[in-house]
Amino acid sequence: MNAKLTFIITIAVLFFSSNIYSQSTKSDFVPNGKPIVKVFANYHTDFGEITTARIRRAYLGYKYNLSENYKLNLTLDVLNLTGFYQAYLKNAYLKYSKDKLSYSIGIIPTKQFKVQEKIWGYRYIQKVFSDKYALNASADLGASAQYKFNKMISADIIVQNGTGYKKIKATKTYRGGAGITIKPLSGLTLRTYYDLSQKPEVSKQDFVGFVSYKFKNKFLLAGEYNYQTGFGFVKDKDYGGYSFFARYFLNKKIELFARYDKVNASVLENETEEWFSGIGDYLLGGVQYNPVKGVKFSLNYQGYHLPLSEKDKYVSLMYFNLEFKIP
């Protein structure tokens, strides 16, 4: 079965499943919505040549509840990575949810690292491993579904365009993925995810494993492993690594956190060095203060060891990060 037919069948199954699960019942529901406003800003310095202050990113949009089961989401991603602002349509999707089933169609959030991102909790400071090292985009054109079997087990599937929301274009190669999340004990989360995109001579595959444990709302420890084969649909271009992080909740307003990433890449045949310049180590640690709902501050250290860098193999930076949003 080719990728295009798989994509069409997936959308058809999701559409008809909503009719199976939906029942026409009377309700006092009134359609309603709310704005989406979330802003990331930071100041950072190496106490030398580098000193930068900027509003790095803003998410602006609107969520609208058409009914008890159908919702619309439209979100712009406005970011400043190179000194000027660029705007992208990040989300534009219809979501259906009822009982144990939910699905989304349009420019949707992808599934590879959403569980990790929620548990990590510091997106305004740094992305999680898969997002930071570009193993997958955070949103893409496609369709996804999730089914919650019970309190312990849920599963999800996705078929996405494969290019990411910043450069959506027609493609003959779709990216299909599936994941399962298990919560066997209170505080314990286990997740595995796999996806595949195929071309005639090479496939690109992602393998993800994640585990986290939260102890009595005081301490959280998590680790994940990510690996991608066939990067850019080039045979033997494989890279990935692992990430560990911890959070300690001093009280309802103050948290301490730390994280370590290790990135590796394959060495291609007849070459002596890795082709991926981002290999190395990343260290993050700091404190977060949450004075009121919707506002977060953080003072933190971020350090890199990049052995293949031609300029700075060791980079040390102090950051002051801010997030504010409409709760």
C-alpha cells in the first residue's frame, strides 16, 4: 500500500469513527472560544563577547469550541532567531474528542515528543531532545488519533506530510508513526514511539523510548533515548542520543531543575569524521519562579561541548528566561 493511499484511508477512518462514537443528544452547550497568547523572552551572556536580549518567540492564535466534541485551533508562531521576526502558521486544525477517542486533522501537533515536553515543563527555556536536535518538527500537515484504553494505557497514530510546519510543500513521501504510553503506577510514565518514511532506496526511521517518575509531587526524574536512521534519506546517516533531566519542587512557586544531553552520529564509509556537527554534550541547570498563574521566570546555566566546532568547542552561557501567557 503506497503512502498516499495510507494517508487517505487514515483520514477516512478518523472521520467515520467520529460518527460511530457521536450520538445526537440534547445539550445546553454554547459555542465559545479564547485567545492564545504565549511569549518567550530571554537575556543571556557569556560574560564576554556574547550578550543578547530578545523576545524570542510568540504564539498568537485562537481556540474555538464548536460543540462539546469539535474544536478549532488556529495559531501563528512568530519567532526571532536571526535578528528579525518571521511568522509561520503553526496550527490550523479541527479536533474531535469524545470518551476514549480523539483525532485531529490539519496542521497538527506531532506525536514524537509531546509527552516528554509536557513532563519536562520548561519549553520556554529549552526544547526537549527530539525537537532541539531536529529529529521531528513540533507540528506538520496531517492527521492523528489517540485512543485511551483505560487509566493505564493509551495509544496514538499519526500520518504527517514530513516537511514540518515551517516549510509545508507537496511531497510523495509521507511520515507515519505510532506510539504507546503506559502509566502502570502512580507517578510512573513509560512511552515508546516509532515512525517511518520510505523512499525507493532508503527509509528514514525514528526510535524513541522514554521513562519518568514523579515522587509525591516533590521530585521528578526522567530519561529518554532517541535515534534516527537515514537522515535526509541518505543511507547510513544515523544520529541521536539520550537525555536525562530532573525537577525538584521546593514549593508551589519555586522549582530546581537540571538536564544532560549526549548526541552521537554515525561515521560514513570511507570517512574518518562524523558528518553531523552537532555531536557533543549539553548541560542545563537552574531555578524557576512562578509568581502567578501565567508567568514564569528562570535563572539558569547552559553549557555546550561541541568537539567538531571550528570556533568554540566549549560554550558557557547564563540565561534569564521569561514566559508569560493567557492562562
